[in-house]
Amino acid sequence: MTSPLLAGNRRALAKAITLTESTRPEHEREAQTLLAEVLPQAGCSIRLGLTGVPGVGKSTFIEALGLMLVGAGHRVAVLAVDPSSARTGGSIMGDKTRMPGLTVHDRAFIRPSPSRGTLGGVARRTREAITLCEAAGYDVVLVETVGVGQSETQVAAMTDLFLLLTLPNAGDELQGIKRGIMELADLCVVNKADLNPQAAVRAQTELRTALTLLTPHGAPWRPLALRASALTGEGLDDLWAAVERYRETVDLPAKRRTQTAVWFDELLREAAWRAFQAGVDPARLRELRTQVETGYLTAVQGVAALLEDERKNAHL
């Protein structure tokens, strides 16, 4: 699989991403071996995370931007995360149908993945998928999140630039959009500016004011507020010019090293939790959970009792 993947074969890339998304232990081992082999070929793209309010037109915007970029000679990968069913874990996977032109372009790759309950607006293995896309030769990777919410900020921890899409006439921008996302946004774009140009200008002005208030002093990059229209293509050139300026301004290798360290810590916590669960007596866990549910113990006391049990067992 490695050679076709490095040669840019889209089928090989799709199969590799499927392998990383599998939860079967043997597949996880194969996926990590594959990732280790292709890692030296990764890291040469610009990674953009995109989120936005419902109805903002994320998929249409991504297709318009993607078509412009492939027309300019770029190879574009889109990792679109769909919300999962709480009952089945599956998702509609409708992003390809909303990007018909980009889907069939030979310089583009679109991969919808279900979130499967993962917080942060991303899928469980989005970081690995980014690495595989880069190894396959895609120099622009766009990560579309599930939507806007307090947990959608996770995408900012795995991309170079975080882009927030908003609408004209969306109301008070600081009230309508979570403050945490505003603080993380590197670019804010008022989409569908063609529908009401005057409202789009007002929204852009409001965003500029909000970003001025939220931007930390001394930051190397000052977030921008722009206007665009996915339908007419207005503003897309200005947007990409801003991305290029951002790339020249920010120390991306340093940013990625920090992100990788955070990723390591997250995986370490996940592995430690799984190891802890594997060593816990299921009967004792059920007992303590029942005592917490019935009010005999507080949740803190229940956890403390479980940890004390494990400490004693470790010294036996």
C-alpha cells in the first residue's frame, strides 16, 4: 500500500485512512506501521481548519475554494467530518454530494468521516488522515468540522490556520458565536456576501471590532475579517492571499511541534485510561458505581476509593 500511496493513488489513500479508522487491534498495528513509513514524506502542506454557523455554506465554500486552488496547480484534500447517529454510530456522509465538481477533479481528494462521538468537531483519526494526505502529495489539506459549538475548537489544535465562516445579518457576532472559537480564529470570513452586500460590510466591521478586543497582545498574526461569496467567487483570491501572508508570518514548524506534543499527551491519557480500565476489578467498579448512584458515596469518594484499591494492589 505504501508505494501507491506515496505516488498519489487516491484509492490507496482511501484504504489507508480506512485502516487508521479501524478499532481492531491488528488494524491499529498495521496503521501505525504504515504511518511510520510515510511520515518522512508528510508535513509539506498548509493545513486549514474550517468551521461555521449552521447554514453558512461550509461545503459550498470549500468546493469553490478547492476548485480555485486546483485550477492554480495545487492538490487539495478535504477531510469532512459528519455528525454521527447516536444510535448507530454512522452518518449520512453527504459532503461529496455537496461538492460535485471537486469530487471528480483528479487533483482533489474528499474523505467524509463520521465523528462517532469524538469531541472537537473532528473524527477520531483526523490527525492521521492529515498525515496520509500529505504523504500522498496533497499540498493543501482542508478540515471541515461538524459545526460550531464549545467543543469545535479541537480542529485548531491540528491545523495551521483556523477559519471561521459567518453570515451577513447573523446578529451580534459576539452573542451568536462562541467566544472560545472567536479567540482561536485566524481568519473570519463573512460568506454569502452577494446576498446582501451592505449587511456583509456591517458584519465584517463587527467582526473586526470583536477580533481587536479578543486578540492577545504580542501575537505574531493579527486575525483578519474578510468577505466572500462561494457562489460568485468574490473574495476567494483575497482569502488565499491572506493564507499566504499567514504562512510567511507564523512559525509553522514550531506550531506543529507544539501541536504534536499536545497530541502525544492526549494519546498518553487515553492509553493510561485504557490500561487502568483493564486492571480494574469489574465487580468492584460496579459496586462503587452503585454506591455513587444511590448517594452512599459522592462521585469524588467513589473515584478515590477505586484509586486506593489500585494503589494497594500495586504494592502487593
